[in-house]
Amino acid sequence: RGFTFVIAHVRGGGEMGRQWYEDGKYLHKKNTFLDTVAAAEWLIASNWTSSSGLCLYGASAGGLTVGASVNLRPELFSAVIAGVPFVDVLTTMLDETIPLTTNEFEEWGNPKNESFYYYIKSYSPVDNIRATQYPDMLITGGLHDPRVGYWEPAKYAAALRDQKTTDSVVLFKCDMGAGHFSKSGRFDMLREIAFEYAFLLKYCGLCDGILELDPAYDN
């Protein structure tokens, strides 16, 4: 199909050692998003692709990276997939009744501390959507997701639809029978992957025809 697949080892990941991870957490979290943008800019400057052919994918906390990076530089990307994305960071981290919230204080900080509150608010994707041109986006959720509540991607999709200034597509797909890791059967999982690939192919102009769901898809 002519695709090149790139994995960006941005700060906040552990691929480059402990300090690389430390430089992308707490009050340094924005380094993760700045590195993602820098990787996209490098791919374009090096003629690997152009903004009209550049896609971005991330899931869960990686969905946060996607959302924050797109808010920073929406014009860099043609099509984006945010899988079960952690995008309402401030609201979720303020709610200690959610199972993972207190454990995640070690990653994002506790927003009951004023410095963490305002820092998280400055990058939380839902809180930083603005009236501008956004790329075509597929946002997924799972009704029974215990880690990222389905209301986060739903709220995110609604905010994008309200603020985007062009006719770009914001598609929200909520799996009514899945949790955080989507469908568990081997062939069901492959259907999920095929759907995501088809979305990227279609909105990069590499897929003839209209993207449609198989009528038996949710059976």
C-alpha cells in the first residue's frame, strides 16, 4: 500500500533508560507530546511523508499522547486513531473512586496539589480543544472498560465535533461488549485491526469505495 510504519520512542517511555522515563512524567509530561510532534516534523522534513499522508495512533495513555499532540499541531496529521484514550485527565485524576486513580498519582501527579492541577489542565486533551482544523479521527471506547471509562472518549469526540472548523470526520466507535482491550476472540480482534487499517487507508486516500461496517460486525 505504500505505508511506512514508525515507532517514536518519546520521553515518558522506558526504551531509552530510566531518565528517559523520568523526563516524561509529573511536571515534565509535556515532553512526551513535544517529542511526538518533533518526530512528526522530522518525518516530513526528511521526505518520508507529508502532512497529507501522516497518521498517528495511540491507545490508553498513548491515546492521551495522541490527543495532546493533535491539539498542539493538528495540521501535521491526516488521519488519527485514539484507542480507548485517556483524554479527560484532570477530571479522572480528581476522582479517587475510579480504581486506578490513586495508583496513577505516581505517573501524572495528584491534582489536589495546585501545581499538578494547573499543569495537568494545561495538557489534558479534552480541556485544550480549540476552534481549529482537526484531522480525520477515529476514537474508540469500550462500554465495560474499567480503566478508561467510555465517557472519556465520548466526551472527547463530542468536544471535537463542536469545535472543529472543517468537515473532517470525527468517528466515535464504542464497543458495547468490550472492556479496555476490545474483543478477545482471535478473529474478532483481527476484525478490529482491519477496521482501523481501513479507516487510515480511506482517509489517506488509499482506499477505493466507502468504508462500511459488515452487517454482522457486532453479532
